[in-house]
Amino acid sequence: MSELISAPAFAVQPSPDGSNDAGLVELWLSLKVSSHTRRAYAADIRRFRAFVQKPLGWITLADVQAYTAALGQGSLKPASQNRALTAVKSLLSFAQETGYLPFNVGVAVKLRPNRDSLAQRILAESEVAKLIEAAPEGRDRVLLKLLYVSGVRVSEVCGLKWCDAVSRAEGGQITVFGKRGKTRTILLKPKFWVQLLAIQGDAGPADAVFRSRKGGGHLDASQVRRIVYAAAKKAGLEKVSPHWMRHAHASHALDRSAPIHLVQTTLGHASVSTTGRYLHARPTESSSFYLPD
């Protein structure tokens, strides 16, 4: 007769006095794939715990509601408020699902309605061209061009190695490791492929595609932002975020009749409804056109 094998005990046991709360938070953070998400959520939870000043097991719905109200009174934008609240809701949900807490008091708290300002963050094709041309030739200009033509996220472009870039019969391809641990491959046109290979120099397969001039390692997200900001300033544009290049890719591809499912696949969106936001942000038709002048 085979022996019964009991399920392993949860690594962090509940503690009424909160002595194990830090361990639970660390375990929860360790399950987040993105290092950017881990850093942001860690900061959000530190702020929340400093506000409530009590163990997780003592937190009530009123505490979470009070924190939500406090977020609204500060300087955080609605999107940042929602991210901070999302982190709290995620932690409390994890604590309840793992048995650390008997109830999830955060489930009743809803995120704030957030005005969609996507249309304000989409550059025109002429503005993208000006931005790219404003960057110094070589690494910086190729970086901006890749952000646009591939639609990759900043974290994805920072992680690129030359072994992720492979030649094709025409042009080439890059393979990126994205959100939710998903990998996708993106084709690049021949003209840009030549431009990308031109910056390789003596770099080997394991080296970063976009190397920092300090030490030769991978550029980090802050360095990429500085490169984009500098080019935007020179081009006479407002303080453009690197993510705006991803927005531009989606919008311009759809404007040029790219199938929405293809744009979804290229950008790595989990749902086609996310990609569809770009159609709503820059519509080509409106019932207003049918009304008299």
C-alpha cells in the first residue's frame, strides 16, 4: 500500500504579531517575473504598510479604504494611484489564497476610473522621424529606430543580446523575453537590419546589443529614457517617453492597414482588446462626419 504524501506546508506561516509579514511580502514579490514590477510593487507596499502601521492580519476594509482616499489627496496621478492600489490588492489576495490570511479585505475595493489619455501620447509619423534623426548616429539612433519598428518595451530592448538577433533570407529577426514570461520573435526589414548589424563591432553572441559606455554591459531603462529625452529635446518635442515609440508603432501600423491580430502578436498584447485601444484613440471614422456643417 502506497504511503500518503501530504502537501508541503506553506513556506511562510501566519503570524498574528506580523513578524512573518516581511517574509510573505518577499515571497509574493519573488513570483513577479519583471524586475521593474518587483521594484515598483515593493515601493508601493512599503508606502501602504507605513500608512496602516499594523500587521497584515489586523488590516480591515476601512484601512484599505482610508489608504485609497489618502492616495487621492496626494500628488500621484490617477494611473499611479491605481497601480499603488493594485499592488495592495494583489498582496492581500495572495495572502488569502495561500492561507496566510483568512479573508481578503481588499477584494471589495475598486480601482479609480482612469481617463484614457492614450491619444495624447501618440506621435505623428513625421514626429517619430524627427525624433530618430535627432539622436546621434550609431547606437542611440539605432536604439530609437528599433523601439519604433519593433514596438518592444524598454525592458525588452535592454535585455537584448546579439544571440537574440538572427539573419533571415531578407532582413533579420530579434527574439525578446517579455511580460508574463512570454517570448516572441519580431521580423525586421532588410534596410534596418543592416543598420542594426553595423553597431555590433567586435561584440560576441552573449554581449548586449545596446551596450553601456560605462563598463560595456546592458543599457538600463534609465539610460534609455535619457537617450530618448535628449533626442526629443533636440527635435523640439515634449518630454517623450520611450514607451511612446511603442504607441506610435501600434497606431501607425493600424493606420497603414496592418491586421489587428498581427499588431497584437508583434507587441505581445495579452488581448486583442488592448491593441484595439489604438483604433479608438485615433479613429478614421465618426458619426460626426454625417452631420451638416
